Amino acid sequence: MQRVHILVNHLALNNLKKIMSKSIIVQKKVNNFKKEIFVPGDKSLSIRWVLFSSIANGVSKAKNLLMSEDVLAAIDAIKKLGIKVKVSKNNTKIYGQGLYGYKYKKKLQINAQNSGTLGRLILGILIDTPYAIKIIGDKSLSKRDFKRISDPLSRFGAKFKLNKNKNLPLTILGSTKLKPIKYLENKGSAQCKSSVIFGALKANGTTIIKAKKSRNHSELLCKYLKLPIKVINKKNYDLINIKKVKSIKPLNYNIPSDISSSAFFIVLTALTNNSQLTIKNVNINPSRIGIITILKKMGVKIIFKNKQNYKGEYKSDIIVKSTKLLKAINCPSKLNSGAIDEFLVIFLVAAKAKGVSYFKNLSELNQKESPRLKWAKIILKKMGVKTITTNDSIKIFGNPNLNIKNNIVIKNYMKDHRVFMTSVIAALSFGGKWTIHDKDSINTSFPNFIKIIKKL
């Protein structure tokens, strides 16, 4: 019996070690700092560069390409479609074969893993595939709505088969007679809009898109590549006309750093007394900097330095200084699309602000890797912060003296990388002992997040 008891203890110990190796414990608030850091390349631009380069004529080169699981999944996808890729430490090359250069095979399966950007955008390129292609994803991606993109793409002439819940896995079968469409995008989804733009490149005639304001990386890349796209900016929407193209030139790109990744360090600085941080060479596309506008309204000191236009995008160094008193905000809904990936960490600032902050019309938060509005409530409740939530809004009752002393465990959040990173920032900012599971979740977007945290 003693031998069995020892064996059981040994197995339990091994299981505990396995669990802990996938977790992180944070039990000390960060000290004040004055630092300069670099964060990795922009994920949205990295995936779009991979896809545009794969259908270009000739060799495209990129520096500072984000080497995360989402981007590597995009690279793996185009390799399966016959595109040659060479990845080195400082330079990535894609040998594009033209708009119609993919080598389609029977029974082809593409794994988008956790990437909604890849899963949705690549469907726009595949609308002429002569064989059915199956798109799969991980557990999180497989819960997300794909009918929102199969509906408009089917109007071009492609055929789709989704599972009963309107999500992955799905199959797409293309058409050789693609007709242009008129498409109303009213959710503020840059992924859906971009996928339709890719489809329009192969459709005869002019496709017309009326789109609620959202990220415009795809449009800017089309303009830089001199593709036949016309964008008319209205107050609440963009009107986009795009025509069929014959060829796309190679795209050489030095990808600026990711504003969404930078957001965690911006907030950490804002919440840490007597601190200052410079983040170098960050993409500050106006459709992406909602977090900057929101935090400035809340009293955070942020300035742009060395701002410049780079191939249609704007990039800059970002300098952040902590402030003693943070103000609550009634956040205008018009800022939502430009901060949709940053709201979890923005809510931490509201937790320390003086007064009640209100954020509304946020249903798109629940269309992400996890139901993020739900997770905002869970995290803030564990922190001792009062909230009132609905399906698309949250009120946060701020406490400028918030100081956590209890133990907090974060787990079972569908490996949403932003839940993990937000929890780390909360632990470093407010104290307590946090055990945060599934640290490998950051590999989808920000593999060296912990490494940079340690520098601070």
C-alpha cells in the first residue's frame, strides 16, 4: 500500500508541475520605472502582408514580421496553396504567384487556429477555388460567427457549407463566374470588410461596400499597391468601390509595432505612480488608436513623437507618463471600433478612476476569442470592483485607492490572449496574489510579452 501511495503522490506532483508550468503567479506590484521598449510587429498588418504577398507577382519582403501563432498559421495556409516562403531572423520572403497562382488540391484543409483575421480574410481569396476547401480552427475560433462572411461571399458566386451553429468547420467551393456585389457591413467588422475586398479583386465589374467605420489596413494597402479602389469617407461609414484587377505588385514592408500589444504597457504605465515609458515605432493608424483618445480623456498623459507616414500607415514613438488622478468616462460609442481589442485593459483604468465610467454598444466584444464583456465583469468582480453589465454595456464604479490583497485565480477563459495579458497587468498594478492559467495563450499574438514585462 505504501508503494501505491507513493506512486499516487508522484503522479499528483507531476500533474501539479504540468499545470503550474502552464500558469504564471504574480504576487508583487511593479515598482515605478522609466524605460524604453520595442514591441513586435503589428498582427493585423503581418497577416495582411502574408495574404497580399501570396497573390502578388514576384517576391515580397518583410522586416519585423510578427512571429506569433496567428501569423505562422497564415504562412502555413499559403504554403498549402503552393506558395514558397522563406523565413529568417530579420527578413521574410514570399514568392507570390499572382492573383490566380494558388495550386488547389482535392481534399485540402486549412487550419486558421485561433485567427479570425486569417479564417475570414482568406475566404475572400478562395472564392474561385475549383475544389472544396475545408477551413477549421481551434476551440475558440470554432465558436465564432462565420455566416457574417459566408453570406456576402456567396453572393459573388462561391458556395459554402457551415455547421449548424453557423461557424467552423466550413467548406468553400468557388466559382469561375464571379459577379460584383453591393455589400452593407453594419457591424464594424474590418475582417468581413477586408474579405469582401479580397473577393472583389477577382469579380467582374465594380463591387460597392458601405461599411461602418472600422480598421482600414486593407484599403490602405490596396491604395499603396495602386489597385483600383476608391474610398469615400463619410461621418459614420465609408463608401468603398473596388474593381477586378489583373495583377498585384510585390509588397516590401518594414512592419511597425502593434498598438494593441503596446496597449498593455501604456495602461501599466498609467496605473504605476511616477512612471514613464517610451514605445518605439508603433503603428498609430487613426482607425486603431481609440485607446489613446479614451485614455487621454481619462487624464493619462500620452504624446506622439517622430510621427511619420509609412506606405499609407502612420507610425510614431509613444511616450506615456503616469498621472495621480484618473477621471471616469462616459465613452462615446464612435470610439468603440478603434479600441475594440483594447477594452479589457481600458477597463482597468476605469477601475482606478474617480467616478463611474460607462461603456456601451459593445456587443462586438463578445465576438472575439472569448466573450470579453463577460470576462471583464469576472475579472473586475474578483478585484473587488463593482460593475453593472448588460449584453452590450458595462458601468464600472472606480476606486482611486484600489489595492488588492486577496488571492485571485484566472482560468477557463478559452485561452484568450487578451484575458491573460489584462490579468497580468491588473496583478502588477493593483497587487494581490494572482494565479493565471494558460500562459501559452500569448503565443497567438505576443510571444515575448512576459520577457518585456520582466524588463520593467
